[in-house]
Amino acid sequence: MQDSTVGITKFCVHPEHWQRTKTIIGGTKNIQVDKIKEINPDLIIANKEENVKEQVEELEKDFNVWLTDVNDLDSALQMINDIGQLTDSAVKATGLVNNIQQTFAQLFKTHQRINTAYLIWRNPYMTIGGDTFIHDMLYHCGLHNIFADEKRYPAITVDQLKQQHCQLLLLSSEPYPFKQQHVEELRSQLPGTRIMLVDGEMFSWYGSRLLYAVDYFKELIVKLTK
């Protein structure tokens, strides 16, 4: 994919040198269609959740667009295989999928039922529902998402966290960059809740970064069971 990839978004930060060597076509929500037309790609990989429908439809008029829709580990692995077929790299894709499956097979869940909430945004606080990829990652760790009955990314309040008896509150590094100051701010309102900063890439990036997720989850589970 090194030579065949000609354009990336500003959020495509791995591998790091691509930010200097590839054409950056904007962010996922504000794609620069003119730049895409200039590089004239044979294939555009878009995502149902990340990209704006109207921009995807505009690109479909002139280009071959593959729209991905990932909500759990299984659909993430299917996406990798699909892209392998589309880019004549099926063997590499199959190898990557097998490696990811093997690492997740080694992941031990915590057997404690820990009532957990995962925050992705502040002002207002936003969490993740049961139909999201992040929810599936929490499930693989054995953590109980207290907002599993909700859809997508609902706004919530501190009072709702209290009402749901939140025992563990995970603050993601993205899309909102939660910091220690936010941990302290919430700790003063939720004195009985364990609050931790977590790497959003490990919970929400469903491509090759999944190779690194399990080791991260193992370390997290060890911390939670101490």
C-alpha cells in the first residue's frame, strides 16, 4: 500500500511519514473534493460513520468509492478482507486478519462485572451506545457498558452516571482530548467512581491498529483487577 496510496486525511497519522509524502485531502468531515480530483485515484475508501453522505455521493459521480461500515470486530475483519480483494492484496489482508484473530483469542476478560462508561466528548459529555465499535471492544475486555441500550453516541450528564452506578469511567484521548485536569474535575463529582484516561486509538481504530489493541487491553485489565 506504500506506493499505491496517493491521498490521506489529516487524521491518517500512521505511518507518520505519510503526512509528509502523501496528498492530504482534508479531514473526514470536510473532504477537499478538488484535491481528490487532482490526484485522480482509482479507488476511494470511505466510511459511513466518518464521512459526510453528501460528499461521498458527490465523489461517486466521478470515482469508484468503497463505503465501509464497521460496528464490531467481525465487521472490521471483513472490511480488511474486502479492501484486500479490491487492492489486489488479498494474501496480505488474510495474514493481517489471522494475526488480529490470534491476538484477540489470547485476550483474557475480567470476570468482574464492572459498570463502565466511556466518554468521547465534553460539553456536553457524550458516551457510546451498544451499536458501536467501541462498545464491542469494551465487551471483549469483559467490561459492562452501562449505556449499552443507547444508540450511537448519546449526550449524557453526571447525574446519569450516578444513576447508572458507574464504577469505571474511561476518558478517551479522542475525538475530545481528555487530560488529567478532566479526571480531577469529574472525580470531585463522582468520588466513588474510578476514572482513567485511555488511548482512543486502541478502542476505536479498526484497521491494522487492532494488532496493538490486545496488549493494551491486557495491561488495562491487569490495572483494573489489582
